[in-house]
Amino acid sequence: MSVELGHTRGPQPRAGAQSRGAGAQHRRGCRTGLQKFCLVASAVLVFGGVVAATGCGASSEPTTAKTRATTPTTRATTTTTTLSLEQILARRDASYRPLKGIYLTAYSAASPTKLAGLVKIADETEINAFVIDVKDNSGYVIYNSGAPLAKSLGLVKPQIKDIDGLIAKLVRHDITPIARIVCFQDSALAKKRPDLAVKSKKTGGSFLDSSKAMYTNPYSREVWEYLVQVAEDAAKHGFREIQFDYVRFPSGSVADAVYPGGDTPKEDAIAGFLAFARPRLEKLGVWVSADVFGIVLQVKNDGGIGQKIEKVAANVDIVCPMIYPSHYAKGSYGFANPNANPHDLMSLALKDMKAKLTGTGARGRPWFQDFTLGKPAYGVTQVKAQIRAAKEQGIDEWILWNASNKYTVGALGPN
């Protein structure tokens, strides 16, 4: 019973400490929950406890079934008031709604043609959230971020030229923007600051995983601070959720890896980072989520990567297991070919997810497979099977992953 840890996200595009459990606080908002929160404090900026709530952008676009009924003036300050953390969280949680999302690369988000096609999917189907690369697998921040270390080290590559315009557009279409921040797989920072990298026993230089990617040290407080700065800046631009991906140690063949300062279990380092990040981000009125390997739903330990799900869940609002049937090894859950049994495998994995998260205070929002890796090819039948399994388990949130951002629209329900 195992998952192939070498695969995290399916085929990649060629180019392009613990805090409060929040699950009990979440309330399911109506379809216009994002609009209501936008009018109050969508792009929440916190300066010493003073919250400045800004508008979400005006537009001359024609309205659709999901566009804003009321559109504030672009970046107009509507109110400035002192709010307690409890008030900020109450406003945040009052706007919560179950999310059904898709993943967007920076290329897709920056391309008017690609973005229009993906927005059209959201306008016409049940999709109501976009998970967008903010700091991607290369390690670069993909818009003109104000994060100090990213700027000083030249780690900003602004593929998305107008991040505020993008967020405004999504809000007008009732699409919740989620910032994907790749954490410890970070060749860019490791090259600029080798002192922050995972080390190689053999060479003394930076450790390279099987794909030749470098990792920053999950024990480093300076790395933690850098990641939180990137997340804070994204929140200040209006992203409603910060989703930490690769929030783990390297996987696969790691006998050569050395972690300076690593005197505690890996699971405590990952939980410690999330506990460090969450209070800073809560002040900005956003939710915090973390992607985890599907294997952590099955094993009792951290799977060797620092992702003990109970400890992760104690320090985030939402846990997002990557339950891709193609990533499960032969024999997992009793299936000779897990990839050929998306419904039944998903049903068992989601039962494990619910059991693991019970009592943690965190919600579960799984990632589903909408790409082909091996046989059979994935299409309407396979994607629908995963969604149906979630519905049968009473789970009303999920996200589809396709590295090329080509989604199976025929598997989606109507708006």
C-alpha cells in the first residue's frame, strides 16, 4: 500500500505552535459570498492593526450569470477602521463558500486568450475558484511582488503584468482567487543563497533531487520568513486564500540530503512553518491551505517528507490531498491498476481523508486528476467518476489539476 512519491503533480508543462482550528468557524456562503466580502474587505491591507478595505475593480465587460451585481470603483478606499483579529476572522469566515476550482499557470493567467477561455468555463459551469501560480516550481515570483527578499535577490519575474487587474476580473466573474506558493522546492533561491539550501553529503554543495531540482532547507527560519513575505504580498493584492504547495522535504532518493539545523523530526519542521505563517496571514483576512501527498491519508507517520496530516491540519484552514489515481502504485487500496478505478479508489481515499481530519478543525478539499498518465486515457468518464465519489462522501469541494490547463468541461456540472 504505497504511492509513488516521485510524482507530485502529474505531467508538468514544458514551458510557459499550532493555531486555532478554523473548520468549525467556516460557514457556507451564498453564491455572492465573494461579492459581499469584496465590498467590505476583499483586498485587506493591515498596517499595525488598521485595516483598509479596498474596492475590487470596475469593468465595462458585459455581465454574465456569475459577474458582479455591484461593482465598486477600482482600488477605491471604502473604509478604514480598526478591527480585532476576531472581527477580521468573522468577516472572512462569513464569506466562505465551498470551492470547486481549477489550476492556472502564470502563462495562462497572463494570456488574454487563455484566461478568457478559462473564465468562460467558470461562467458556464460549477467552477468558482482559480488556483494561480504566484511562486511557481522554478522558484520565481511571477508578478511584481513587493516581498523584500524576492526583490533584493532578483527572484521576481513578472509574467503577470497587472496582478490587480487580474484579481479584479476574477472577482467580477465570481471566481475566488487562490495563490499557489511553491515552498521548499526552490532552485532559484537555492542558487542565489546556497546557505539556505538542502546540502549534499557527497559534494558539500546543494542537494539535487531526481529531476535535478534544488530545495531550500525546511528548518531555516529565514526561508520561512521569505515564504511568508511572498504570501503576505499576494494577500494584500486580493488573493482570498494562500495555498502552500511543496510544503515538504524532498522525496524519493534522499540518502544524500543534509538539512542544516535539523535537530527535530521533519513533521515538526513542516508544522512549525505552517504555525509560523498562519497568524501572519490571518491578520490579512485570508484562509491558509496546504497541499499534501495522497499517501499521508494512509500512513501513520509523515511518509518521510514531513507531512503528518494531523499536524498539518492543526495549522491550516484547509488540507488539499493530491489524490491522483495515476500516482498510486499497483496494489494500492487493493487495485491492480488504481488508475483504471478512479471512482472506487477515490471513495476509499476520501474516507481516509475524512477520518484523518476529524477533530482537527480543518476542512478537506482534494485535488482530482484531469490529465492522462498511463492507461486508460482520462476524459469525461474518469473525471466525472472522481467528482461523483466526492459527492457520495458528502464532500462539496475539490480542485482539478492539469499542468497544461486543458480541462474536461464535459465532466463539470452547470453554473
